[in-house]
Amino acid sequence: MTNDTSALHDLSVAQLARHLRERKVSAVETAQHFLSRMRTHAELGAFLDVNEEATLAQARAADVALAAGHAAASPSLLGVPVAHKDIFVTRDFVTTAGSKMLEGYRSPFDATVVAKMAEQGVVTLGKLNCDEFAMGSANENSAFGPVKNPWNPLHTPGGSSGGSAAAVAARLAPAATGTDTGGSIRQPASFCGITGIKPTYGRASRYGMVAFASSLDQAGPMARTAEDCALLLSSMCGPDPDRDSTSLDTPAEDFTRSLNEPLDGLRMGIPKEFFGEGLAPDVRAAVDAALSEYEKLGAKLVPISLPRTELSIPVYYIIAPAEASSNLSRFDGVKFGHRAAHYTDLVDMYKKTRAEGFGDEVKRRIMVGAYVLSHGYYDAYYLQAQKIRRMIADDFQQAFKSCDVIAGPVAPTVAWTLGGHGNDPLADYLADIFTLPASLAGLPGMSLPVGFGAGHLPVGLQLIGNYLQEAKLLNVAHRFQQVTDWHTAKPQGF
Amino acid sequence: MSLTSADIARIANLARLELQPAESERMLTQINGFFDLVEKMRAVDTTGVEPLAHPVATIQAIALRLREDRVSESNEREANQRNAPAVENGLFLVPKVIE
């Protein structure tokens, strides 16, 4: 690639980093190329805020560092542009969390994940649309409009990291950050045909991530390949003891270190509960084909059971709203965010501010959360859910005695049509069934593209690893991508 | 178990949310639909099971840490108040609380 930048957006993060390091293209040219694509494809609704001046200033700084040879050490992300889910607070861009409550909000600081990536020379392309406060599975709960799936604009990109998944699939960004509370990285990655990983709970700092459910929220990368996810995840993780009380002490790791290890003898656990009648035949066919491919790579399929898979739905939808109702009590119209224009007194100001600022799904979850935490109901709901949460986590430990990784579908169907679940929040909740168990257990999980289902919409394979086994998961995904090309498939028109 | 409109009103008050009548009604139906799903969870025998708060506590002891009590941030009053709905002389304004 000489001075032609036309195919820059088809390069992986690893390739792009190499081009930048070898000075075949500058960080400014790269940023300009993606900014121009973002303008051309604004109809996707993927971005909520763009600040070209700030992006180009970061790119210029990266070029100075590149010229000084700072990228000599490999791997380096110096000059690589990435877009952030609008749940991470950023100094240079507006942060809304997809909510009217935070319209126009300017954070005085950067989230730890954003700051860590910036320190490594990553250039920020803008902020990505998402469900309001990351609550949703279709990106339809954003106060600023839904995101379209690049594979078919009538379909949802998934959620809550829908903007992240759509932007990466449409090559508007080589990679993006996402957050996953109950599947919000894995499910949109699956729906948009890209690769995404949620690390072990506590790996990436939650500081500066607008809080939804604190015991579940985790940040992770979304990109087109497992190799790219490994590079980015390495830049995002590490202890943040002073700012995130649940951050793990585990030091930062190079997650690319074992990408190429052979899979001979790998024991792949297949949970029978993930292959029941709720699983659509087209998704099942693509997942089964992927499992056969893994057998060719030397993996052995081991039947396992995760007996409380179905229970994970009520357990999650008690715990997450309970924590959300507590976290969202900070939005009171006093120190930041929306405030109602008309009210009679302080309490009325709170009530009207919150009524105007929050959308329907957020209000529902606040209500459920406030109820299950209220006097007389705490033991029956919240505590009971936390006990079953331990049983679900123990089920995984039992399963990992006979397997190294677990594999199955990410979601029961391919992406549904925008508005397809109508006004039925339960339909969205039920569709989260395969991602919730790993979330509740705090285990690392990922999605990688393994084919297409009905309507030529992408299907993802979910891989779940034991605690801190991200490098293993990425290795398992990478080997698959070495012998298949689903991850290179590109939606028409992009 | 079914919630009533009175329950919805009580919870909305606790959560400081003003709900329009139509909204309350919709919320009642949806929340009751959701709690049908929750019944399965209530029936599970959890005798002797410790609740799990930090998921990684499944495999190792996790102590919630406290950071050292020292000044770590500089005064950024202006930046912090830039997003406030109403400020005067560096103070956040709220409606009168005490007559």
C-alpha cells in the first residue's frame, strides 16, 4: 500500500499498527480516512459524538511519537484509531450513556480504560451509540435513536454496545470499546459478524464507566479478529486499586502471547442447555459447523451441563436492576445532568427530573430494583438471587473439571428486526439466556463470527473460559480464524 | 404474587419517579409479567448457600479494599460545575428546602 488510503479500513488493527510503525501511512491520514467514512455512513446512527479537531490533535501527537521511533517496540498501538462506547467518560467528547439525562455532559476526566489506551497512543475517533445506561439488547433504548445493522438496515445491531458493533462491521473504525453486563459485547458482536471479548470481572477498571450494575459491568474490545482483540485487551486491563474497589490485583498481561498454540487435545465443553428447542435451526447449523471445524483442529467435544442456565434470566434481572436502581439514584438534577424546568419543591424536582430524563426501560429497571431492595423483599429477591448466582458460578467450576473451554451459541436467533420485539421487554430478556450465565459467574466470554443464518445475518459462536483464561480463549478463537474466513466477510456497501 | 397499583405508586415514590397514569398502568402489567418469571427463582432451595457479591470470590478470597485516605485530586471546581444545571458563586443551587 503506497499512498493509496482506499483500503485502510480493510486492514486489521495488527496490520494497521504495522503500517503506522513502518511509516507507510501517517496517523493523521488514517484518522482522516476513518472520519470521512464516519461522515459518509452517518445514516447507520453508530456515532453520538464526533470531534474531528480533538481526533486530529491526538493523531498529530501520535505522528510525532512515531517519527521519534516510539513504536519500535512491537506490539504497539501508536496511532491506531479506536472509537469508544458512549458509556466511557471522556474529556474531549460529550458523554451521554445514551440518555437524555446526560445530554451534552462533558466529563472533567477520562475513564481509566480510555486513559490507558491514550497513553499507548490510541487515537479516539468518537463516541458510539448504545442503549441507555447500557440497558438493552437491541440498541433501541438509546435516547438518540437506534443503530442500524450494517448487514441489513432493517435489523438491530444488538445491544447494548450496538454502535460499537455496527461501526466495526461497517469499517467506520478498526476497533471499538464495549461494555458487557449481561452480554452487551458478545451479543452485538454476534449480530454484526465481528469478534468481541468480555474479560474476567475485575480485569478492566470500571472507573469512568457510567455505572449500570457494578458487580457485573466489564469493559472489553470489539474488533474484526481475535488477534486484534488480544492486542486491545492487553492495553485495557490492569489493576486500578485506588479508583475501582473491585479491580483485581492481577497484573496486566500480553494476551497475544499464546495466540498460535495448537488446539490438539483441547477439551471443548458443549452445554446441553444451550442447544435446546429455544435455539433457532439456522443458528444451530452454523454453530454445529463451527464445532466440526474445531474437531478438525484437534479439539475434542465434551458434553457438559449448566443446569441453571434458565434460572440465570430471573437471577440477572433481579441483581442488575437492584444495582442499577442504586447507581442511578445519583441522577437527581442537582450537580450534573438534566433538571426539570418546572417543579414545586425539592422532591418534586427529583421526581420530574427523573421522569423526563430516563427512558422507559431504565424506569422499569429502577422500579424493579427499588422494589426488590425495599424493606421486606430484600431476602426473598436480592439475597435469593445472589445465592443462586453462587450456584451458577459453582456449576461452571464443576463443568471446567472436564473441559478447558465451553462453546455454544451467543444468542438463540440472528439479529431481529428493529421494533421486532414490540413493546415487550420480556422478549429481550429471554433472548439473553446464553450470555447471562457467564456474566453472573464473572467469567471471560467472547463471540466470534462462524457463519450466516436466515436473511444472510451473521451468527456468532460463544466461547467461555475459566477465570483469567482470556489468553486461552483468544488462542482458541484465533486458530479458528486462521483456517476460516467468516471474520473477513464484509457487509455490502461498506 | 401480584403487585397492585398501590405498590407501583409506593415504589415510584421511593425511586423518586413521577409516573403518568397510563405509564403506571403499563408498568404494572410489565412488572407483573416479569415477576411471573421470577417465581421459578424463588422456588429454588438455597439453604446454606452463601450469597455471591464479587464473582471472582468463587475461586479466591476477595477483600474489598479501601484506598489510603489522602488528597489525590486537585481542586477542579470549575470543571466539575460546568455540567451543573444551576450554579451561583461556585455553589450548586437547589430549591429551598427549609422555610
